Amino acid sequence: MKGGHDALCARLADVVDPDEIVRSKPSPRFAHSGPPFAFAGPTRSGRMHHLVYLYGSMVATLQEENRIMLVKRDTAIHEVDQTAPIGPQVRRALRERIIRNDLKPDQKISESEIAAQYGVSRQPVREAFIRLSDEGLVTILPQRGTRVCRIGLAAVRDARFIRESIEADITRLLADGQGADHVDEFRGLIDAQRRAADTDPVEFIRADEAFHRAMADAVGKGGLWRKVQSLKSQMDRVRFLALGQFPVRKLIDQHAAIVDGIAAGDADGAEVALRHHLREVLSDLPHIVRTNPDFFDAATDGAEDQIVKLKGGETL
């Protein structure tokens, strides 16, 4: 054993100057139990032997941290692909939980708890919180933790306005000829919505998203659709909050009207059907706010009741 210890000392001496160790302060993470700078012995050999002791302490610390991480993974309630970047996975998972209202407005979430749930360290959770804060889904309060934001009515209306502007142009491109080869695909997605309509509201929303995404992909605007996704998170929270209130069959009929316009090459008709469809939320929003007041930022002077639909857009 002593021979192995001496051999390690010799190998360390090739790459580490023990005299330099005397002039540096050890990291608290790997602090040894002896008095400060006790390793500064009278001989180079003595200092090197103490360096080996510190090296062993560091390895033991890292092994314990690794053991704790493995325990976290074994007890995690959400799976994370350890071969892929962790931060984006945690952000996507938390974003979905907030949008589905599994994590509710004003609910406090902590880095340590989320890290334990996903079996990861706190650093990717911290990164996820920052990204979610940029998206307006959480508020990070120094020294007080992180809380889920309430749904902002202004953000819902802005997202809907932007989405309508983008998708109206996409619909015109499809009706002007670019959608001719995709009509069967669109109608197949509408059939999937019909199958899910009465049995699985969450699956209906997935099928609804797939329909709108397919329209964007068909004209080479898939990248733009992904940008829209990040803008409409508050709008999506409203959709999940009102799963039982949205007139699902009516929405499906509106999708069918959009596709009929595309199939007929009627750009004006398809655009009108699309705009009418995306304004449906404006009619439902006041009732949703009144029945779920704890989910929304306070509106000013009943502003949510003042939304009216005009031929060219919306106003307050």
C-alpha cells in the first residue's frame, strides 16, 4: 500500500508543484479536516504526501456527489434523457406543465424540488427557470424563490393577433396553389380531431396543433411556426384551462371550412375562415376569466368584457 502511495506522489510531482499549493487556498468544496495549510510541511516530500491526502479527499467528495446524483435519478418522478442536453428538456417539461395548468398561477417552485423530480442537478433547472421567465411563465424573485405567473390578458390578445396575421398569409399561399398536394393530409388531421373530440380533450389539442403546424410546413414556414409557438404560451394556457368549455365540434367545422377554401383555390374564402376561427377565443375569453379569476392578472375596469370583433381585427 505504501508503495502505491509513494508511486502516486511521484506521478503527482511530475505535474504539480507542491510549493505552489502552499500559496493557494483550497476550495471549500474539497476542504480537508486539518488546520489551514497544515500540509505546508518542512520538506517537499512531506508537502507532496499531504497533497495526495487532499487528492483522496477530493475523489471521495466527487464519488459521494455522484452517488447522490444516482439516487436522485432512481427516485425521479419524471424521466430525462441523460445523453441529451438537460436544460432544454427540463424547460420543455416545465413549460408543458405550466401550460396544462399542472403548475398553477402563484405556485412556488424551487430549484431543489424540481431537480429532485427530474433527477438532475440544480444548474439546468436554474437555466430552465431563466428561459421560462423570458417567456413570461414564471417570475424569479431574488431571495424569495420562483413563482408561476398568472395569465396576462394582454399577452393572450397579442399572441392571438400575431398568430392570425401570420396564419392568414399562410392560408392564402396554400389556397393560391401551394396547398393543392396537401389537402388530403389536412383532412386526415381533421379526422383525427373528430376521433378525439368526445373522448380525449388533450389529444384534440395535439391534433389541432398538428393541423396548424402542417399548414405552415406545407409552405415552408415550419420555422416561423416554431417561433409562434413560443409567443402563444399564454394563449395555450387559456385553451387548456377551458378544455370543457370550447365548442370543439364548431372548431372542427371551422378547420374544414379553411381546407375547403384551400381545395377550391378560394384565397379570400380560406382567409376569412381562418380569421374567424382564430377569433373564437375572443368570444370565450370573458367567460373563462370570470370562472377562473385566480388564474388571470387583474383586468382594468372589466376590460375583458369590452372585447368586440370587427371585420378587420379586434379592439378594446
